[in-house]
Amino acid sequence: MERINKTILVPLLAAIATFIKQVFGVEIPDEHIDMIANVILFILMVIGIFIAPKKKEQEKEKPSDAEAYYH
């Protein structure tokens, strides 16, 4: 889990949910709630497109004994 960018996880899950909803024809019985769910999932997907993934800053590698010896 350390390598997964958690900020992109929600938009990715929204895209998967939208895909499954459309492919299998899943609809919520109330038309307004179905429309609101579709809009929310779509907004999350669009936000995911524009999120700039950020990497955690890693410590600078310390030279090994061999590198220190030869330099």
C-alpha cells in the first residue's frame, strides 16, 4: 500500500463504478438520485484527471563505503 498514490484512488474507484454501472445497466430506481450519482461519479473522475500525483520526498542516498573509498 505504500507505493499506491492514495489521492488518485478515489477517482479511480469512481471511474470503475461508472464503468460497471453503464456496462451492466445498473440504475437507481429514483431518477433524480440516479442522475445525482452519475454527476458525482463523473466529477470525481474529472478531478482525477487533473490531480498531479505527488511523490514523497525520499532521503538522499548516502554513499556506500566503496564509493567513499574510490572518490
